[in-house]
Amino acid sequence: MAEIKAYSVRVEFLRPGETSYARLAREMYKKGFKQLLKGPGGDWVRLPKGSFVISTTDAPDLVKHTVTNLAIGYDETALVKLNSVIRWAA
């Protein structure tokens, strides 16, 4: 049984272009990252620009590597912060 891990990721651009965050978001969605979360009351919440979540069986280093490679394509000074959110068996 594979362990699914949930991560939150924050990308900050030090010198963003006008559309850097929007273009990054499109690429992140293609990789399975989300910016919308359903809250306990059933309401949908949008994370701030540059913030994403993903549930995956990938190791943390691979997730961060994937995000970093995407982010530096839009701003070579991009900062990426990865946090483990929760773990459960699937």
C-alpha cells in the first residue's frame, strides 16, 4: 500500500514578471498542484498566489525539485518552500 503524502508549497519570485505567477499556476496545475481547497464547512478557499497543495506518493525532494525547476523558468531568483501537511495510507 503506497503512502500518500500531502504537501503545501510556496513559491516567491524576487523579480516577477507581470504574468509570472499566472504562468506558473498553469504549469503547476498540469503537474497536479491545486490552489483551491474545500474547507470543513464546504466552502471553497483559494490559496494566495504562489501557494499550492498536492497529494502524491512522490518523495519530498522530488516534489521540491519539480516545483523549483518550474519556478526558475519564470524567475531565476525563485524561492521554494515545501511543507509536509499530512500522511495517510491509500
